[in-house]
Amino acid sequence: NNKCFNIVVTCSFLCFISLFNYYKVNMPKAVTKKEKKEKDPNAPKKPCGAYMWFCKEKREGVKSENPEMSVTDIGKRLGQLWKESSEEEKQRFHALAKKDKERYDKELAEYKS
């Protein structure tokens, strides 16, 4: 029994090695990771969306109310608060986002010219 088992394992291993060597030779090379484009330090900072403006304003309050909360839990709580917010409150943050987008468009036009 032991002898048969060893023969089967050895044959399986040799089969695997031969198939693996065939694969290494005949298969195309794996796609390498795309290199990141270097960021221009003079480029204008991208605009924040309404939710990000909301988070910037509310994060400190959530942290101070719950100092033991992890970063993940704070993010979850902010998402919950955003969902519970009224449309009027959200509208204020959408206005901030729109204003920031206009700022970005203006700075980008100046940067490109």
C-alpha cells in the first residue's frame, strides 16, 4: 500500500512538473502592473463632491462624540448620517460641491493655458 501510494504521488508530481514547464514556455507573459503617471505638483487640486464636504464638516463631531470609534466605524456612521440627512441639508453640500467644481474648472483652464 505504501509503495503504491509513493508511486502514484511521484507520477503525479512528475506530471505536474512537466505541465508546469510547458506552461512557462508556451504561455504569454503576465501583464505587468501599469506604471502610475507622476502627478504634477502645480496642477489644481480636484474638486470635492457633496458627500466629501459633508464628511469634512461632520467628521470631527462624530469623533468627539465617540472617541473609541475606529476609522472604519466613523466612515460607516458618516454614511448613515448622510442617508438620514434631509434634502435641504444635502442641497447646501451640493452647492459647496458645485462652487468647488467651478473653482477647479477655472484653475484648470489657467493651468492649461
